[in-house]
Amino acid sequence: MTAVFQRSDRDPQHLDQQRSEGLSAEHPLRDGRTADSALIAAYAGQQPGRRPVWFMRQAGRSLPEYRAAREGTSMLDSCLHPELASKITLQPVRRHDVDAAIFFSDIVIPLKLAGVSVDIVPGIGPVLEKPIRSLEDVRALPRLESEALAPIREAVGLTVAELGKTPLIGFAGAPFTLAAYMVEGRPSRDHLGPRSMMHADPQTWQELVQWAADVSGSFLRAQLEAGASAGQLFDSWAGSLGLADYTAHAAPASQRTLGYVRELGVPLVHFGTGTSELLTVMRDVGADVVGVDYRLPLDEASRRLGGTTPLQGNIDPALLFAPWPVLEAHVRDVLRRGSVAPGHVLNLGHGVPPETDPAVLSRIVELVHSIDPGSSPQQEA
């Protein structure tokens, strides 16, 4: 089984002409609030007035105000309480002056909203009460009804009303990662279960990953329609696959997920970990921007992508604990390498570790904003 991908006709250089096609007149991309923001300009392959930066997993994790807000409330319940989810989403924007908010949620939220019994177990991660092991299990999965997404729409609406000109990024888990959790029943080191299923029982795998694609697509669309100005598909475990398996057994499902939102005209980012060999296929499923993890220098990533694709990334999270001169040199190097791409949004090459000192993130933002977009990042500000 193979899949052949065509480049999306939504070329980033023309994103500004196609922007917000399917959105309401009150959407931030259409009413003028975020259309000219630094983030959206960089995602469209343009040079903004200041270098945009935000951090994956900035909402929560390392912030003391996050821990205070969530005290006594489980992770998934926090995500489904609109006022609390909005409050947490806004916290890093107010503390760090980042150029985007990332919606506070979890990739398994659409599973829970559909009626799948799943929970986030502290110290473990997502755990399903009944892992998916057979075709009968897949066909017994419930549908995600539109009405179940009401708390997501409400939380996004509350957040966007407070953000003003700062864009909100919606996100969803890529179907391979969701399906991998569902087969294993919990996080796994080698993802042997899903990798085995796609070859030993391809029909079950195909129906499962398509189900995951549909719930993720619906989840992402709800966020974008409610006011998010960009979307990110997050594939935590795609790096466990070789190029052939990813192309044949995972990429078509990601393409299906992005198909739920493509006509909305918002910029779409595709990010995975350990995916240096998969970047071209990850773009060609319908992404405008490719997120790059910390393992591959951005100039090499741009070369592999033909020099035509905006990039996001890729500070090594381990260097957040290094002395400031070491971290500053690394940030400047990432900016220099990212400048070869048509557009670049500075981010981590994965998420914020929980032990991170929030002051370090604020200092990175100050540094990035102090460097003129037209100057060399290696020059002193």
C-alpha cells in the first residue's frame, strides 16, 4: 500500500489571498485583529515587524499560576471547564509576551468527548480503560457529535475575546499518535502494538486511524471556527515509523484530518518528534508550515523541504537549563538557521519541561524581540 501526495494549492506565499475563506465575519482573521500579526505573517512566508516566538506547552507545566489555578481539578476536567481552560491559555501570554497563545487542552480530549473511557494518570499519561485490539473494538467506537464540542467552542470564544490582536493557535493530535495510544492503552516506548497492527491486521488499523482522523479533524475545526487563527497538528509518536510506513499507514490519515479544516483558509502547522526523515511528506499532507524538532538544524530542514516552506522551531529544551550565555548563543544560532526559510517562528523543538524556570522563557522572548528582523541574529542587539 502506498500513497502519493500532491502539494497543497494553498502555497504559503499566497496564504494572505486565501486567508479566512470559510470563517465568520467576526473571526479574528477576518475582522482585522490577527490578520497582520507577526505570527500569521511568518506562517505566510513574509517578514513581520518583529520576530515571532511562542512555546509548545507554554500553557501550564512550568507556571506557578497554572498549578494554583488547577489545584484540586484533574487535567481532563481542567480542559473541559471553559473558564479555567481559557484562564490557563492566557497565562503565558500575559507573563512572557509571546506572539501567540496555544489552546490549553489535550490530544485525548476528543476521545473523551466522544465517550471513550480515557484519563490522564499522573506520572504515566493517557490511559484507556479498554485498549483497541480488534476490528470489532474499532466498529464499537462511538461517534463524536458536534454538540459535545460545545465546551471547546466556549473556551476558545472566551480566550479570543481577551487576546485582542494576539492570535490563538488551535491544535489536535495527529491520528497516528491517537491510534497508537488507543492500541497500546497507554504511552509506549516502541509503539510495537500499532506498528504491528498496521501490517498484521491492516483493515483494523485503517478503520481505527480513520476514526482517529475524524475526531481530531472535528476537534480542530471547532477551535478554528470559534476563533483560533491557526491550527497545529501534533504527531508525538510519528518518529517511531520509517518513511515507507509513515507514508503508507499514517500520512493519509493526517491528510484526512487536515481536510476537515483546509477550506477555512487558516495557516496549518504540522509538527512531530523524531521526524527528520518525514518532513516532506508531513508538509505534503496539507500543511503550510512544518515544525522541526531539536534534532535537525533548521537550515538543513529547509534544504530538505526545497527552501519553500515556512518553519517553526527548534530550541533544544535541554538548553533551557544551561547558563544564559550558552542558551543565548543557541537561540541566536536557531534564528540564523531559521532565517533561510521563507518564514520562521521561533519555538522549542518540543514542549516546555515542567521544571523550567519561567523567567528563562521570558528572557528568550525579550532577546528574540530585541533583534531586528532584518539583522543577523549573531549580532549583539
